[in-house]
Amino acid sequence: MQSYAQKYDVFQAIADPTRREVLKLLAENELAISEISSHFPMSRTAIAKHLYILSEAELVSGKKVGREKRYQLEPEAFKEIHQWLSYYERFWNNKLSILKHLVENEKEL
């Protein structure tokens, strides 16, 4: 029986709150795993697993610098999220327009 490594997609990767927080940290700076780990109450190994999933989804990339591996955000991968969200944005805009209309008409009463 062959086993294949699971390829994570962008939405699986951002589903976890810890990974979303890691992305936030990397949005500010390129960081080593030890720097990322210092922000969480979990082991470095656990953070490495989160980084692996983010890397598989191509949201982050890592490069070896000396003895450490440094991670950085890959903004190109966020286009898929943006495209998906922008489709649903029109529903929010419609609901907000209705709410605005209701609030403004309530003031006239």
C-alpha cells in the first residue's frame, strides 16, 4: 500500500486559529521557528507541524539561514482567499445597504 503526503489547501491551512496567528506574525516580519514558538504555549515541534501545513498550502516559505530556518509569508497564495471572499462580499454589501435604509427610515418616524 502506498502512502501519499497530504497536500493541504489554503482553506484547510487557515481553518486553525494557531495557524492564523502564525500568519499574522509573519505578516510583520520574517521569523525563525524559535521566534514563532515563543508566542505560543506549545512545543516547537507543534509549531513546526503548523508551519509544515502552511508551507504545503504555499502560504509561507522557509529558507535556511545559517543554523536556523526562517519563514516568511507568501502573499500570492492569499489571492485564492481574496477571490473566494469577494464573491460573498456582494451579499454583505446588500445586507448592509438594507440595514442602512432601515436605520435611516427609522429616524424619520
